[in-house]
Amino acid sequence: MKKFISIKNDKDLNKFYKKLFLYRSFLFSPFKFETDYDDIIPVINALNIKNKYKRIDYIYKYSLDYLDSYYKKLNPNICSFCNNKCIVERINNYNHTNGCCRACIYQSTSGCKTRNLTCKLFYCTRVREKYKTYNYDNFYIIKCLDLRRQFILKEDYFTNEDDAILDLKIGLLFFATFKIVIRDIINFIRLYKKKKNNA
């Protein structure tokens, strides 16, 4: 028998979000729902996927597509890049370029060469003051992941989409942390060599 959820007002919505840590359990039956809130539908769709690997795929890919579309409509140049410098780099007169992406091997003159959900959920204070941005606290579909995978997702910067999804599927904190540290070291070495060759 399917569990029925009715979300008709903000009180129902808050109650649902408070119980999300229970609903994400694989012990729960699939959900039937009735709601006037379109934003909640992908969350319930994710909860209805009982295979954890398929759920991870759905959450990651849905989130990337949603955020790409949202920020494209909001402002395609949300970091206010001008001459390869973001607003913070220009205001503080920094020598480095490419904003937060300068430490990533996937950044290029035409933008990011891969898609990474962790990066898409990070914006500096300057951008957050100007625009309504999403983060881990207000992007609820991420809470359909267990706590270990939420932690891994929060730290998995500068990674391509396939590796990030694999890290979530493996879901082991020590292993994921080890991979992230190794990746950061490799990125640093590649960037150092690139700068040395360009000098």
C-alpha cells in the first residue's frame, strides 16, 4: 500500500521537509501525493525511486539540469565576469583570474568543460547578496540522499560529473575523502605545470 501525502499549504510543506530524513529510508513504501507546490514533485519522485543508485542518478542529473536552467534565466553571468575576473577579483584587485574556478582543471576560456553539482551549489557572499541562489539548505532534493552522501557531495569540488556520481554511489567517507584529496593534488600539479609552461 502506498503512503499518501497531501501538501496543500506551507504548514504541510514544512512538516514534510522535517520528516524527509525518515521518508528517504528504503523501508518506506512508494508515495502517492497531492500537492499544489510544483517544487516538491521532484523530491517525491526521488523518494519513489527505491534503488539507491538510480535515485543518486536521478537526483544528480535533475539537480544539474534544474540549476543550469534557473541560473541561465536569472543571469548567465551571475559572477559578473569581465576580462576573466569575477566581481570579487575586480573589487579586491586580485592578480589571479577565473574566480573560484581558477583551481580547477576543467575551467576554460569558454567556461566549465564538465558539470559538477557541488560547484553549482557554491556562490560567494557577494553573489548571494545580489541574487537568490541555491545551496544545501534550500535545495531540498539533496536531502533525499543519506547523510554520508550529502557530506561527500558538499566536498566534491573540481570533479567531473561521472566521478562525482561514482563517489556518491560508492558512498564510503574515507574512500571518497581519499579520492577528493588525490584529485586536488593532481589538479594542483597540473595547474602548476600549466602556469610554468605559460611563463
